[in-house]
Amino acid sequence: MQWTLVVPLKPLARAKSRLADTADDGLRPDLALAFAQDTVAAALACPAVGDVAVVTDDARAGRELAGLGAAIIADEPGGGLNAALAHAARFVRSARPARAVAALNADLPALRPAELSRVLDSAAEFPRAFLPDAAAIGTTLLAAAPGRELRPAFGMDSRSRHRASGAVELLLTAVDSVRQDVDTGDDLRSALALGVGPHTAAAAARLLIPGQ
């Protein structure tokens, strides 16, 4: 099964505010973009992925991620994360109605194509499925089979909300790179320990991170 991945990215100036203890206002946009660049590059290298669409209104991010091979979809609803994902899923399916679609977080800088392939192969067994994040509270990937609505419920405690929506929780091991999103300095340290992509490595080299 070939997948289209939909990756949401808010304007860089407003991204990653919880990294304030680790990066100042001037560096956080660069980190957010670096996370997205490494996420998109790894996703495009995954054999199960046919294409990647990034939902963003940030001009800089759009240019950089389009340069990696992602399609860029404007956040036309302007109604927040879940509205943007639902809009993007409808948009990509207008061209490929039989394509399976998955929403993937933009902040997975340690993402490994082989691990992502394992997650998508497992998700293909169900109408809708999701992968919880490393903290077991949120969600890093939500998948919908052809003909099924994505029905995203990201945000606070999205693991419980996606489970309540009927999506199957994927209970996989050895897919840490797909679960390790980055919101805090501790998350970034965990991602660096896994091994991040080149864009994040370069951006993180500009930081003084305790424990590194």
C-alpha cells in the first residue's frame, strides 16, 4: 500500500514555544524548520510513502520543504491543527481518492524510514489507526485506509481521544524514532540520543543543551 503523508506545520515564528528553556526566540524558528526538514526527508525516503504534503502558511517553510520534494497545501480553513489536517486529507484525496492517508507530526527529527515503514504496514491492517508518542499521551501518526475519513483529534491527550474515536492503537516496539516528537528540551535531548537528521544536528549545534 502506498501512503500520502500529511504533515502540519504552524508558522515558524509561533512554533515550539515550549522550547523556551532551551532556545531563544531567534533560534526556535530555525529548530522548528530543521525538525520539519528532517521529518519530511525521512518520510520521502520511506518505501511505503508515495508522497508528502505539508500544510503550512509559512512562506519560508514552504520554500524549504518544497525543495525537498514535498507538496505544499495552504492552511485555508485557518481553524487550527485538526481543521488543517482534515482539509489536507480531502485535498490530496481529490486527486488520489484510493490513496491511504496518514497525518504525521512535523517534529520527528530522529525519524527512520524503516521504522516509519513498519508503522505504516501495521496501520494498513485497520480502517483507522494511530501511534502514541513517546510520552504515551499524545499522537505522532494517525492513519486512514482508502475510503475512510482521517477524523483527526490532535491536541491535549490525543492518545485517549483517538482511541475513543475508534482508531486502533498500534502497539509496536522498536519504532522509537516515529514516537519521539520534540516539544521540550528533554524531548530534544531524547531525540539527539536517538540520532537526528542533518538539519536538526546543525541547528542543535548552535545550542548549549545541559546533558549534551
